[in-house]
Amino acid sequence: MPMIEWNDIAAPQKPPEKERLLLITAADEFDAQLKGQSEVEVGYWTGNHFRFMRDDSIAHRVARWAILVPCLPNDVRLKRFDPDSARIDSGPKPCLLYALRNPVKNPAHSQNNYE
């Protein structure tokens, strides 16, 4: 497996836009108890700032970045990444949350009768 080539955020080389990246971030960005520690996240560069792929929030405190694809085994094929559609609320919709929290009791299915 190839070595990860980390790029310092202060280096003149800009990350490629709209491509999956590994980001080394300050772990205390979201939890003050983790001050002085780092975390590795998957994200991307918009041309102006880094964003996390997990929730599409802005990654404010990135120290280093690396292109993800060269770090993967040759037989791994990632699905197409479209950051423009990633910004659309990808979380569960309120009606789905309601359905998950308040399941409908259907007597026909209570006996595992799926005919």
C-alpha cells in the first residue's frame, strides 16, 4: 500500500477541488476536552475552505491534507462524489424521524406474516 503524502496547510500547493481528501484537524474543534490532540477526517476542498463529508460543515482548523484515492487498495472503487448534492440536507427528514420513533402497529405483520 502506498505511503500517504501529507501536505501542510501553509504550503503553496492548493488541494484539488471537489475530491475526497484526508484531513488532519484539531480534535478540540468540537470537544474542548481534546485540546492538543488531532483527528483524521474525510473531507474536501471547495476552493475557499475545507468541508467535512460526515455533515458538510466547514473544517476550520485543518493542519494537513492528503488526497484519499492513492491511499486506497487498487481494487477499491469509490462511488461518484458530488459535493454540490452533498450540501443538500442529507439527514433524515422530519417525517421519517417521526415514523422511526412512532412505528405503526399493523396486526397483519405482528406475526411475521409477510405473504
